[in-house]
Amino acid sequence: MGSVEADAGAATFGAWDYGVFALMLLVSTGIGLWVGLAGGGQRSADDFFTGGRRLAAGPVGLSLAASFMSAVQVLGVPAEAARFGIKFLWMCLGQVFSSVLTAALFLPVFYRLGLTSTYQYLELRFSRPVRLCGTVQYLVATTLYTGIVIYAPALILNQVTGLDIWASLLSTGFICTFYTTVGGMKAVVWTDVFQVVVMLSGFWVVLARGALLVGGPLRVLQLAHNHSRINIMDFNPDPRSRYTFWTFVVGGTLVWLSMYGVNQAQVQRYVACRTESKAKLALLINQLGLFLIVFSAACCGIVMFVFYKDCDPLLTGRISAPDQYMPLLVLDIFKDLPGIPGLFLACAYSGTLSTASTSINAMAAVTVEDLIKPRMPGLAPRKLVLISKGLSLIYGSACLTVAALSSLLGGGVLQGSFTVMGVISGPLLGAFILGMGLPACNATGVLAGLGAGLALSLWVAVGATLYPPSAESMGVLPFSDTRCQAPSANASVLDLLLAANSSGSTVDPGRPDLADSFYAISYLYYGALGTLTTVLCGAVVSLLTGPTQRSALGPGLLWWEPARQGAAVAPKEEAATLDGSLAKGPEEISPRAKKPPEEEQRPLCSRRAGPEPLTPGDLADPDPGPAREGESNL
């Protein structure tokens, strides 16, 4: 491996690589337009946001897997596996637990209520202020997360290969905004399917070539084991250790549950399936896709460590951050094979496109359902479709703006993205757990819990940013540059900086005591901290302020109830018109317009006439009658 650094200055992408990348963008755009416009395009907002609730389990499952497997994971997971070892695979176990909990607890409630926005549930269960609070938190978190997803790979590839950062931002941002605006949910789902295939192809090509160059898979395993990278049995209970069995099983499960259980981008996909059983099958397919992606990325990290084990490019100054390992490896191992590095470039940006398009469509759906429809209930379907497309364009532009302003991003991209989602989505997960699992919880309690959970998780995240933990406390494994032929001139400076960071002998006199304890906990615990704080605080405040009576809750709002209800959301009718009489959501169709019960199972959720807020009593019974006296006003 001694010769890999000789051509450091010549590392760049060629014409063939850009051609492969451009082909991926062209195919993504073509698929999005063809699928989105087939059959006459979208005739209602429901068509635009859920594909008419007629999507198959296979493409929805792969789309679920692609949604959060962005370029952040394509670049970040291999780097983390190289630095911390193969124990990163425990993330797959956390994902399995989150999928099981989603299928058992959250999916049945959302699917059978027939909701387009997950935050409609918060109003049905609590009050409109709770719904608005959840909506605002989601929009802020998703805009920031998507900005990081778009910006981070552009910056990393620019620093390693010289790829123009603005060309990267504008090309990917414009294309995903374009096909999402034109094609809606169907375009997002089917382009995600293509992009998953591209991501996996990129990983497998890197794995095959890298393993071949270092002596084969057995040689990779032997060297990785000798350098402590095969460390799957790490059960260290110290929460400051960045990755252990417990951080992934406890912290990782709750982080992924906040992403897959209650996150609008994911819920919007599985409620788009034809039946509830198809939605659960989509979650299973999603789990298989997640496993393949995470396993492939982690194995790439181990191959990457073995390739650079005696000449670490971070120590020699070839790269300036761990996230740059992967693109550098691709350039080094494929320097004689033009076009193949372009496949990896397409792999990284396929992740970016899938995540950005998912987020844009989900934010537009939340805005329409939570902010526009309640204030303008009489809007015709044609106008709602135009507003939805306009919102997709606006949110795409907003995410590009955030990406352009993300130059202050510090730390690894994987940590940055999970921190944003954990800090803001963790408390939201707690609010849904309170709503579906604790009948006594009231609106005052859940608002207090959301505030406390957000404050605590934000506090520890900001503290960790200002006073980052040492490499030793995080458990970073050692690297070497002993066999480098031509070390960089700034290698000694970099070595000193790394040594100072990992040394416990030098103590900053202004460093608070919490810096090496509370602020040093693994970033995977940020979301868990916010979730648990929200649940505990919400439960206590609800008991102190007067718990909600069980009889005041409408049907289908608690996780154990849907099985007794036996209701499900039926697919939308294809023959919807644009004159305003049809093409409405399940809550807007009059009882006479519905099919008989033997032909169509009705959703539990219906909207009252008039703009006043929804209450749990608005859940329509199969045989509507007078309002119950015990309904809650929350």
C-alpha cells in the first residue's frame, strides 16, 4: 500500500466519470416524469401525496430504505466502520427493533385512521396547538437535515476531487425538486427504487475491487482482526463510548423509530400501500434493503482500513476529515478504470436524490394538511394540486438555501445528520408514545413534555459541539502512517493536533465538568434522551393537571384498539374528477358517496363541516349518531 499516496495531487474525476453521473441524473429524471405523469398525472392532492393509496409493497419498501440512506450514510458509514470497527453492524439490530415496533404500534393506527399527515393524529388525540407544535418541529428538522444531506457530499467530493461544489448542489437540488414537483409520490417511490440499485451497485464494485487489491476477503478479515476492527462483541455500558451494542440497541432503536415510526416522510409511504398487510410487507422489504446497504457500507469501511492500514491519508494530510476516506479510496483503486469512479459518484448522489425528494414531498404534504386545509377547507382539488406542486418547489429551494449556508457544519456528516434528527424528532416520538400508549395524558402534559425533551436534547447536543469529546473517550481505534513513502508537509502538524485531541494530560481550564461526562455521551443517545424526557415529563404533568378520561377518547387513537375496530383505509377511486365533487380525501367524502361496507372499508377519520378544530369525537362511527357527552375538548 505504499504507493497509493504518490499521485495525491492528481486525484480527480474524468469525462467518463461525469458521463456516468449525468446518466444517473437523466435516468432518475426520466423515471420520475414517466411514472408521475402516467395515467393523466395527479387529479387530487391525495394522488400527489400518497399515489392514491394504491402503491405496491415492493417499491414502497425499497423507497422506505432509500429515504434515510442518503449520501451522508454512503460516505459516513464506511468512515465510521474504519475508525470504530465492524461493531457498527449492530445498527442493523436497532433497525430491526424499530421496524417491529413500527409495524406493531404505529402503522396500524396511522393506516386505519386514513391520515395523510401524521400530525393530524396529535390534534385528534390532544389539541390543535399540539398539532401545530409537531408540524413546526418537523418542518425545521427536515429542512436542516435535507440541507446537510445535499451540502455534505458536495463539500466532501469538492475537497477530495475538485468537483465543483455549486455544480453538485444545483444539479442534484434542481433535478430532485423538478421530478418531485411534477410527479409527486409515485415519482419519488420509483426513482428511489432505481437509486437503491445504484447505491448497492456502487458499494459492491468498491468491495470487490478493494478486496482483490489487498489479497482477498480472507486477508481482509485477518488484517482487520489483527488491528481490532472485528470487534462485534463490544458490550461496554459506558454511554460515552460512541458505538457499542447498547448505543445501537437502545439509542439506535429510538432514533430509527423516530424516523420510521412517526416521521411524516416514512408514514406517508406505508399509508400509500393498498392494504395494511401490504404496508407491513413494505416494512419487511425496507428492513432487507437497510440491512444490505448498512452491511455493504460497513464492509467497505473494513476494506478501506486494510487498504490504508500502514499509510493513513488522514495522518499524512491527503484528506482533512474522515468523511473523505471513501471518495479517496474510490479514486485510488479505480484510477486505471475510467467510468467506475463515476458509478460511486452516482451511488453517493442517488442517496442524496432519494432523501431530498422524500423530504420535499413530505414537507409539502404536512403544510397542505396541517396549515392550509384547516384554514381553507373549501379549496377545489385542482387548486390543492397546484398548491402542492408550488410548495414542493418552495421547499426544494429552501433546502438548497440551507445547503448553501451549511459551510459552518462541523464534525462528521453522519453525526451531524443523526444529531439533527435525534434532537428534534426524539421529543416528537415521545409525544406519539404518550398519545397512543397513555390514555390519561392530556394536551398540557404533552406540550410540557415536548418542551422539556427538546430543551434537554438540544442542551447536550450544543454542549457536545462546543466541547467535543476526546477520541480516546469515544473509542477511536488507532491508525498508522509508518510505511508512507512521501508524507505530506503538514503531516507533523496534523499528528500534533490529533495527539492533543486524544491526550488526557492537557486540560482546558475553561472546560466545564460536564464536558467529559454529560456532553460526552454518544450522539445516538440524543434522541433517546429527548424521547424519555418527553414521556416522563408529559406523564407527570398530565397527572398533576387532571388526566384525560378514557371515555373521552374516540375509537382508534390507542395502539391496542385498531385490531378490535377491524377497519382499514381503502384505496382511492381512480375515477376522480376535478370539478370539486370528488377527488377528496377520506374525511371529505360524504357517506352517500361511499361504497357499501361490503365493497369498501371506510377509514375511521372524518372531518366535520366548518373550519373549527378537530377533536377525538370527530372520528366517525360506522353509524353516526349524536355527539357523546363525555368527549374531551382537548
